[in-house]
Amino acid sequence: MKHIDPRLLGLLFKVNSWLKAFNKLVKNDLTQILQVMKFEMQLHKIRFIIITIISIFLMVFSGFLPTILLPFGFISDSPYLFFTISLNLFSFLAPLFSCLLFSGVICTEYKRNVGFLRLPVLKKHQILIGKFLGNYILTLIVVAILYAMMTVFAFLFYGPPIVLTPLISFIFLSLFLLAYCSIVTLLSSFMPSALSVIITALALFLFGFTILQSIGQAIFPELEPLYSLMYVFNIVTVSVQPDFMAQERVYVDPETNYHFWSFPTVEGALLTLFIYFLVSIALAYIIFRRRRG
């Protein structure tokens, strides 16, 4: 049996040492991130409960009670239309409770007398990831509760079978919130207070993207407005329809050549949301890392 080259043994030893150090670093990171995430969820427990109660209240009084109190003809012809109408409320609720939970992700760290930044054992990427995941999980829980309520209402109104297409809509809304919450986190990385973040983020979604889309379509009428999150959000409501992928997405005015876009393709929506998420969260981390106070 031939002897192993000592240089190869040395290289293997170095690689093994690097792997052990890397595993230790990853394990330490995950432990710290989980601790930050748990603390953040505990810190926002009261806010989460209030947001959940308000969301349920709005859902009941805007979807359930009008349906059972008004004449029978008010009930939608199909459960799919019922879900579409109910999800229109999400175009305001989703950005609102995202802002309430994410507005202080970074900026409050510099306003409190105590915070994660005061703990030298924690690094900034651990703080950012832990706080983002903690608030994102709380946001998804609220959304899941509202989707479960809509499913129950649809079952009570229309009977079996249980409609499963809202699960697709839930996935799209989860990805939309991932992108939008990363934008709120980016705003929190350089704005002075949580209130300023809430106002800016809501104005950006409700008005900014709409204005941007109008200007973009006026200049480039044939360009699909994938740059607008307000437009991309349309796939959340339309995806509850079982045949949404076969529906007409654009109407072209023959006289003006103006394009009226209804909703994006699945590929277009996913690409846009992931780009918004990656760019926003990367910029948020860079600013957070360099921010001194």
C-alpha cells in the first residue's frame, strides 16, 4: 500500500478544519437568529393580537354579515366570485398590517435605550434576519386566519366541496408580502421613525405605484407594468379562479393602441416579487450595516 502524500494530508486537514469552523459559525448564526426571532414575536404579541382582531372584524362586517343580512340575491353566483370580492379588501389590509409590524424593524433599534444593537454578541445580519423572519411569520399567521375564515364562509354559503384554489392565492399573497415587507424594511433602514415608515410605505403602495404605472403606460403603452406592485397584486385576487391562466390578460384599444393589463403571468409575478425582495433586503442590510445612529 502506497503512502499518502503528506501535502494531501495537510490539505485534507485544512479542509476539515474549515468545514468544522463553517458548521460552528452557521450553528451559532442560526441559534442567534432564532433567539432574535422568538424575542421579536414575543415583543409584538399584543400588536399581533390587535391586528388579528381588527382584520377579523373587518372581514366579518365586510364579507359575512352583508351576505346574510342583505337579500339573497346579494350572494355571489359562485364561491370563486365570493373569494375574489373578499380578497379585494386585502389590497388595503395586507400593506397595512405589514407596515404596522415591519415599520420599526431597524429604525427603532436606534431610538430605544435598549435593543439588539446593545448586545455585542449579536451581529447586524443576525438581528435583521431574525427580526424580519419573526414579523413575517406573524404576518403570515394573520393572512392564514383570514383565508381560513373565507373558506369557512364559502362552505357555509355554497356547501361542499371545499374550494382549494384559495391556496394558490395564499401562496401568491405570501410572496407578495415577502417583497412588500422587504421594501418596508428598506425604508426602516434609513428613515428616522416607525411612523414615517408607515406613512411612506402606504403612500408608495396606494398612490406611488399607481402613478408610476400610469406614467409608464402613457410613455410605453405596450410594456406590461410588472414594475408596479399594485399591478402584480392583481394575481392574488384572480388566482382563485380555476381557469385564471386561460383568461385574457390584456385588452388593446384599436383606436389609441392603449393596453389595459389585467394581471401578470405566473412567471412574471414570481420574477418581479423575487427581484423586489432580493434588491430591497440587500440594500436594507447594506444601509443597516453602515448606519451609526
